Amino acid sequence: MKNVISRGFWIAVDQKDRVIGSIGLMKKTNEVFILKKFFVYSEYRGKELGIGKALFEILIEFAKQQGGRTVLLDTPSTADRSHQFYRKNGFKEIKKAELPVTYKYPDRNSLLFRLDLS
């Protein structure tokens, strides 16, 4: 995976410069950010390659550098593998009423998660 400098959106590319993953960060307030567009093609998933983890770590470091204290995300309720990744990396599932900011997300029985960066 090559490093790409970004202002809130990162991609992972393979040796042939084909996009194999992405992750984005949307700023809602000076302290609250939303994780967006986190995806890694199935053949590049898993801790052996570490593509998802690398993208996630870049995003978290960037959020902290920007003064972020909280990262939120929404994810389809059926995305069990994603839920495991988020929980393993410190996210806690929350209810809609617990969101510190409002934002639009697809209402597809999404689960909401929060990560405090302190």
C-alpha cells in the first residue's frame, strides 16, 4: 500500500495503482468527526495484509492532529465483520439519541458507533 497525503480522504492502492480500499473523515465540529466510505476489497481484507487497519490508523491520527475528540460512524446492521473491527478498535455502539451532533446517514437499520479519542 502506498501512502497518499489527504485532507480527509485516503485510498489504498496495490502495486499496479489500482484502488483496493478507502476511508474518509468528515468534520462536523472542531471536535467531532464522522468516519465515511471505509471499504477494502475482499481479497485485500484480513490482518495478514493490514490494509483496513493501516487506513484506520491514518484516519485516527489525522483526526487527533485536527483536534478531534470523537469519531462517529454509521454502518449497516448486517455488516457483522465491520462491527467486530470497530469494537476491537475501541468503538462503542450508541443509540441515535446519544449522537453529539446530527448528520444524515442512510436509514437502513444502521448501527451507530462512537470512539472517544482522549
